Amino acid sequence: MTLAETIHSEGTKLSSYPYRIYILDCREGEEEKIIISVPKKLFKRAVRRNLIRRRIREAFRHIRADYPAVAGKHIMLVYTANTVLDYGTVSEGLGTALGKIE
């Protein structure tokens, strides 16, 4: 079973526009992982999916230090908006989503 499948089946689920978030605590000796998923069903072109992935990754890199609850957890972010949002909206939504993690 891959890490993404494990997080999806065993983790807790939160929703915060434009994301669905799955969270699973790391086991002893595991390094925390962040998985970003942009569904092909919503965005057929890889260029668009990669653009969204890059924006989410950059936003996460900038705001990670503000949310200590993220440390020691595997997180899977699934992008649920059906349009390409600008960086400010992506970052703001990510901050709201990470704020819900305990």
C-alpha cells in the first residue's frame, strides 16, 4: 500500500476551500511527507495541473513555519476548485486549511 493510499484510508479528513486535506501522524522514525494532488478529471492539461501544484508547493513553503501542528504529520492536499486560482487565493486557502489541523 502506498503512502497516499494509507493517508487516504487511515487519516482524518478536513475540507477547506479549495482543498480537501487528509492527515496522518507519522510513525516512529518516519519523515513527514506532503502530497499534493490535482485531479486529472478537473484539469485535463498537465500544464495547468503543474501550475497549480507549483503554486501550492510555494505557498506551503512560505507559511509552514506559522503552523507548528503540521510537524510530525503526513499531509495530502487535494485541490478541489475547478478553476485555476491566483497565488494569493491559493495561499490564503492553504493558511485556513492548515489552521484547522490540531
